[in-house]
Amino acid sequence: MNKFAAYIQISFKQSFQYKWTFAMTLATQPILLFINMALFRSIYDYNGVDTLKGYSFEQMIWYFTSYMLVLSFVWNNTANQIARKIITGDLSMDLLRPVSLFQNLMARSIASRLIAIMMDFIPGLILYSIIIPPEFLTVQSLLTFAVVVIPAFLLNYLFNYLLGITAILIQNNASLLSVVNLLAAFTGGAFIPLEFFPSSVNRIFDFLPFKYIIYWPIQFLLNKQPDTDWMVGKVLLVQLGWIAGLYVVYRIVWRKLLSKFGDAGG
Amino acid sequence: MRTVARLLRLFYYQSKLKISRAMMYRFDFLIGMTVALCFSSIGPVLQYLIFTQTKGFPGWNLKQIILFQGVLLFVLGIRRILFGDLHYFVTELIQKGDLDRLLIKPSPAIGIILASGFNLNGIGTLLAGSVIMGYSIHALDLTITAGAIGLFALSILFGIVLFLALEIMFTCAVIVLVNIGRLDDIVQSITGFGEYPLSIFTAALKIALVTFIPFAVWVNYPAEALLNRWDNGQAAVSFLVCMLLLGISLSFWKLCLRRYTSAGG
């Protein structure tokens, strides 16, 4: 555990050198926020409604902004990092380290998320709240969000790790990563609230892990769950189920794929 | 005029070279094209979902908004084909100090830069946009006259002029900042204003999108031309501002070149 903590500390110091890159969302998100405000103001007014699919105007605008806030916690570049290590042969060196690649990259991801929370989430929450005050937000909804977003990070990390090691089989998996990431964002509710999809499509999305990474943390942040305790328990249970399942897959697949890995470097 | 013809020829040769290279890696090209198509289709799918789940927004019905989305895909396809590789090319050029090499060539450096943006992956988006436009025109039972086609083409042309102005400004920013971080994302976010019908914006923003930042020229005007809702006065103002912005961006370019210190070593 000490080694793991040391890895987080070192990665934190390294990533902190580029801290302003983490804050770039603060420049782009307000622009998107204004576009969404114009778009949805027009839709709400034209439809003559106060709520749309259960979302008030503020909640709808914040839905799209919350996606960026969720990313501050869950985003990681693990799939690309592993793929690059496999293609370049750098994986061989990583296999010799005292900490496994799984833990090594997790330490990096945790460090980068800690910086993102400092540089992106907290200032973002303040800035967006000034532009459109989130009247729905309570201390409880923020705490509930924190409770579900941590397993969401683990789940996303595991998924990305498994995606990254496909490079052992297919070498250049860049296009595959793009397609899968796009599908994950789409089915997770990153682009539009899932309530806009037909219920049959939503039933399919229920069987995928992505809504537990994006959609549900947003729901709790928006304070949209009336029966919160029960829902938090249910979401946590499904998240933990997915984490356990993907971890078992990782343990099995990693050993098998590693036996196929060959480094041509010298 | 001769310089422009020479640059167009250069663009043609660069494109030919890139197509030959893409054909060497056909599978990667197909996947890249599919990815580009998927990414650019998100907007239309979302608008479709909004329209099927609500009454939509003022001034547009579902069929018309699908036409709008077809035009959007068509324009995004053209943009990707003409300028898709440009940001990467410019960043590499400045960071490696290779701009010095371009400055001693007989053609203007900015012309050579702008002629290097060809990206074949935009072809999928362009085709998808064309098919959706064709379908929508049929579904709306629109009569497309030669005049409408002319106005459509004119809007696309001035849209390219506006893109050129933005790309020159982007290049200037890279020269000044060298390490641009995610400036790309900021540009993309700002241009997002041009990807929605003007009717959703407030009166002040509508005026801005027609005059000072005439993003309406990209999708709104070509769509209005096909729907026979063309406004001559409005379009003339926007076209004029597009030309003006191109002139301003070229002045910026000259100013930036004076400040340029090679970053290569």
C-alpha cells in the first residue's frame, strides 16, 4: 500500500506541472452552457412547459454541465496508455516494476483526477453556479454524488484497462478505442438525458455499465431521485457488481494475453 | 490570381498524395471514416430525439430540421475534407520550427499551410449529409430551382471563406502561444453556435450571428436557400463580413509573422 501511495504522490507531482491543461474545460464549458441555455430556453418556451422529461430548465442545463463535472472524477487515459506501451514495447519495462501495471496506471489516474477535482471540478462548480444558480443542489445531493462517483471511477478505470489490453491482440486499436468510447458516452447519457431515448432502448442500456459511470452520478448531483437512500443502495450494488465482474475478467484475460505478448525491442 | 491558382494546384497534389497514402491502409481508412461519421452524426441524432420527444423549437418542423441536419453534416464533411489535418499540421510546424522552411518558398506561407489540411475521412460525413439532404428534399416535396442551388453554393463558398479566416486566426494563435493546449476545443465550442437554427437564439445573439460573427452562413443560409426562405439583405451583410474577417485575419497573420521566433532547435 505504501508503494501504491508513493506512486500516487509521484504521479501527482508530475501531472501538476500541467495543471492548467486540466482547467481548459473552464474556458470551453461556459460557451457550451450558453448554447444549451439558448437551445433549451427556446424548447421550453415553445412547448409551454416547466419540466421536460422530468427536468426543470435549470436541471436540464446542469445535466450537460454535470457531465463535465463527472468527468473530473471518472475520466482516465488508461486505454491509450496501455495501447501505446504495448505497441512501443515499453510494457516489458513495466512488467519488471515492483508495482503491477494495473496499480501503476491506477495511481496515475487517481493523481490526475485529484488535480482535475482541484483545477476543474471545484472552480467549475463555482463558475457554472454563478452563470445559472443550481437551486436544486443540496449538501445531501453533493454527498450522494461523491458516494456514487468513486465506484464510477473504478468501473471506468477497469473498463478502460480491459479496452487497452486489446492492443496485444490487434496491435493498433486506436480506432476501436474511439468507437467504443463514443458508444460508451452515448449509451451512458453523456450527450442527452437517457429519458429522451425510447424505453426499449433504455432497457438495453440497463445491461451496459456506462449509465452507472455517467448517468447515475449526474442524477444524484441534480437531486432528481425522490427515494434517494434506496436508489443509492441499488446503484452502488450494481456498480460493485460490475467492478467485481470486470476485475475477474481482468485477472483471467491479463494472464492469457500476457503469454501472447512479445517484445521485439533490443 | 496566379498565386491562388498555384495554391489550388498545390492543394490538389497534396490531396492526391494523401488519397494514395490512405489507399495503402484501406482498413484504417474505412475505420477512420466510420469514426468521423459516428462523431458528426451525434448532433443530428440528438436533434432527432429532441424533436420526436417534444414539439421542437420555433420555425422548424421535424422534416425541416432533418434537412438542416443534412446540411450540417454536408458542411462538416467539407470542413473536414478541406481543413481536417490543418490543426495538427500547424502545431507540428510551429513546435518543430519548420515554419522557417515555408517562409523561403515562392508561394505565400499561409497559402501553403491552408493547402495542407486535406483529410479524406470527411468523405463519409459529406456523403451522409448529401443523402439526408436528398431524402429531406423529397420528403418535404421541395422544388429546387437553379437559383436555390446557386444560393446554396454561394453560402457554402462564403462559409469556406469564414472557415479560412478562422483557420488563419488559429495559426496566428499557435505562432504566438506555441503550446496551444486545448485551443482546438475552444474553437470547436465557439463554432458550435453555427450548428443550430438562428430561431433558438435571443434577438441580440441572432444579430451577432448574422453580422459580427456570421456563423449563420455555414448551415442556416444553405438550409434556408433549399427551403426557399432566403433573405437577400441578411445574406449580403453576412457575406460582406466574411470577406472582411478574411482580410482582418490576413492582417493578423502579417503581424504575427513579424513576432515569430522559431521554436525549433
